[in-house]
Amino acid sequence: MEFSEVVRRRRMVRDYDPDRPVPPEVRDRLLEHAIRAPSAGFSQGWAFLVLETAAERAAFWTATTGPGTPDGWLTRMRRAPLLVVPFSHKAAYLDRYAEPDKGWTDRDESRWPVPYWDVDTGMASLMMLLTAVDEGLGACFFGVPPERVDALREAFGVPADHRPVGVLSIGYPGTEDRRSPSLRRGRRGTGEVVHRGRW
């Protein structure tokens, strides 16, 4: 698929065919493309928790959702045969920029204008979203509720210094996908968001 077509087709898919697993070679391409994302100082302060088996996915949903009957959104999302949880690792960046070639002598976080560990992990996530489109898959990026992050860490043995920036559900699109009602707002055009020369 041409890159422009991949970008045009990229959207969040919220229903999956539970009977069509993601082929291992496709899963591997998703992850290989993720690590091609840029990272400040080539710090590569990301990690990816891959959940494929029914037991792994069930443990994820148990850790990150509340009790009771799932709503329609959750019912459809639980059908995804592949979940990837991207984690950012701030210490990798603070350590990298304290190395001699970067010119800083300490790990002072105040030098960072934004948390690039989260930014770069988000870019790695976008690489997976685009790769999913190119492979004929659907994918959705969504968040872990803050009050559920500790349960997620405990369920999968995630170190405390790794923070989930979101979750990618990935699979072949199902027949009950629901487009977000937010799309009715319309996409802002370049004329609204681009400022040439000055604001």
C-alpha cells in the first residue's frame, strides 16, 4: 500500500474478529517497525508487553477494568486477539543524557522541555498503528485508567520505573465496529492549524 493511502486509511478500530489471530510474522513486523521510531539521543527508552493468549488478554482486562457486565465498547475491544502495551522508561533518557557525549553531568529532569520518554514511546505506537493498516489489520490506541496502572504492573511483573503510555488492540476488523461520535466534529484543516512565518 502506498504510504499516503496508509495515512488516509488510519483510524481507530473498536471491534475485532476473535477467530482470526494476528499471524506471528505480522506481529513481529509491528514490533520491528515500532523500534524504528525516533528517540532522543537514541535512548530507546521503551518496552512493549505483548499479550496474545486468551489467558494473557483476560488477565489484562481483569487488571484494567472494573467488575460487572462490560459495556458494548469493552465487549468489542475484548475480541482483539493481540494487545501491545507500550511502556516508557524515563531513567533510560536521564541516564543517556548524563553520558559524556551529551554534555550534561547529571540526570536533572528539569532540562527536558517535555517528557520525551513518553513522546518517543507514543511515536513507536504510531508506527505500529500505521503498520497495522499496511498489513490489512485494524488497531486502536487507548489508555489505562490511572487507578489501574498498579494492578497492571502487578499482574504482569512490570517494573515500577516503566509507565504505560497506552494500549494497542490489534486484529482483523469485526463486523460491529462503531465509529467514534467525536468524528462528527470534523477534521480541522491545515488552514486552521498551520501558522506560516508567525502566529
